[in-house]
Amino acid sequence: SNCEILQEVLATMRSLTHLTLDFRFTSLNDEACAHLANLLKKSTAITNFSLIAARTSITNLGITYLSAEFPALPLERLYLALGSTTVSDEGIRSLSDSFELASPSLSNIQLDVNTTNFSDAGLTVLVAGLSSLRFLTHLELNLFRCRLVSDIGVNKLANFIATSAKITSVHLDLRYLRKMSSDALKNIKRIKSK
């Protein structure tokens, strides 16, 4: 498969520190994620990892494969674009669990779950995982059209950001959250006062 070929090529580059893989609009699936996880297992110098997998066939299982390898990497930045996939709270739980064991240098998280079945429960789990990142300074979260996110999840996220001493840069896309009220927006305004 193409992922096996990619794995062979990148395996020769053991000192690779930055890896961006853009699979948008392709047939990337969980099997390919298993191959990518094996690649990450062999590339132990990666500090900056980006996977752009919007509109692919990746599921929670694929995220579980990849997340299992993140703690072994000296990551400083992690960017996952999973919009318009079937990834849901379960996949985000695997990712969040990996944060608890992540490199202390992981300070930049960018997660795009737009137009997925991500919900308040997933956001609660994500906030718990983010809380374990002691040096998180930059957070980007795209929740555009996550129809299952409401005030409950947004308030937990806003409280986490507002009380985090280290976070200095935040970008939240909260457009078209149908279950979010103006009360949650008031809580978001607390972030600005940091």
C-alpha cells in the first residue's frame, strides 16, 4: 500500500523532527493509521507532527492507533485535522489519555473536529487530558458545526482556559454550535481577561 511505501521511505530518516501528512479527501482509513503508528514508533525524534485527515475514512480506531504512539515522541506541537470524519468522543478519549503520558515539552495542541459527532462528553474528556499538559501554551480547537456540543462543554473548556496559568494563545471556532447560548459566550469572554 501507499502507507507501507511511505513508511519505508520515512523509516530511513530516523532524525526526522517535523512530519506533516496531508491525506485530505483520500481513502485514509484505520489500516493506514496502523501503518502510520508503526512509522511513529520508529521515528522517535519527531517534535512536530501534523495529520490532516479531513474527509477521510479514519475512525476512532485509527485515532487510537496513532494516540498510542504519541507518548513515546518528544512532541512539542500536535496538529490533528479530523473534520468531517466519523471520529467521535471515543477517539478523542484515546487522544486525551495519551496526553497524560505525553512529553513535558508538548505545548501546542491544534485539534480540528469540525462537523463530527464530538459532544460535551468528548469535550469534558479532552479538557481533562489537556489539564495534564503542564506546559500547554497554545490551544486551537475547531468545533465548527459540532451539533452535540452545548453550553456544558463550552463552559468546561472556557473555565479550563481561564484558569490555566500557562496558556497564552487560544483560537476557538465555535460557529454553528446550535446548542450554545449567550450564557456560554459570557463565559468565553472571561478568557480575554487573562
